Amino acid sequence: MTTAAPRIDFEKHAAGFYRAMAHLDQAATKELDNAGIEVRLRELVRIRASQLNGCAFCIDMHTKDARAAGETEQRIYALAAWRETPFFNERERAALRLTESVTLMPQTHVPDADFADAAKQFSETELGALISLIVMINAWNGIGVTTHAWLPGSYQP
């Protein structure tokens, strides 16, 4: 079994940026709280973006957090194929569709239809918070995948 070894201690060697990311993450979470975005939905978004980006640490972390928030194993397992399952409601589907469009932005350019679908399900405040969440998890994924700074299995909720 091959496990990716850490490439750099990111928190140590980019400490100021890491602290800024942590503050930005807290700001995104505050927006989510203020908008009333459900914790389970937050975790589904984080997991789906992390799946697309191949961030093993974030997948491990957010599946644990999703379970702790009451998410079912069935929905977590089905998340990679959410379009093909009946397990997600329209609001969740809109969030997942937007998550995929933003995460794959170089290919998708976030189509108007995906944004409009999300705008039908979420208020502007909720939509702003959701976009903040998607951008934030993609940033963390970028650091995690590039540096291997955090190893899967090391996160304990």
C-alpha cells in the first residue's frame, strides 16, 4: 500500500498564509451559520468537492464530520454518483451541481443553468454562503493535494 508522504510542513513554512486561511474558513463558517445552511449539507458539499479534487485527507475528515452530524452511510457512499440516486432532495442536488461546476470551473465556467438552479433553491444570503463554502473547500483541497501536509486518518473529530 502506498501512502503519500508529506511534501512540506505547510503550517510551519507558510504560517501566515495558513493562519489567514483558517480565519477565512471561520468567516465562511460564520456566513453558513448566519444563513442557516444545514451542517449535513455543508459536509456533503465539502466531501463532493474533495472527491473531485482527490483530497484524501479532506474526504476522510468530512465524511467523519458528516457522520457526526447525522448523515447516513448510504448517502455518503452514493455521493460520487448523486445524480443517479434518489437519496438527495432538490436543494441538495442544486448545491451539489453548483459545487461540481465551481470545482471544475476551468472546464465548466459555471453554467448559467447551474447557477440559476441553485438560485431557485437558495436565498441570495444562502447562495453567498454556499459559494463561500465551495471556494473555501477548494482552497483547502489545493493545499492538501499539493503539499500532502495532512495525512488521511490523522483527523479525529
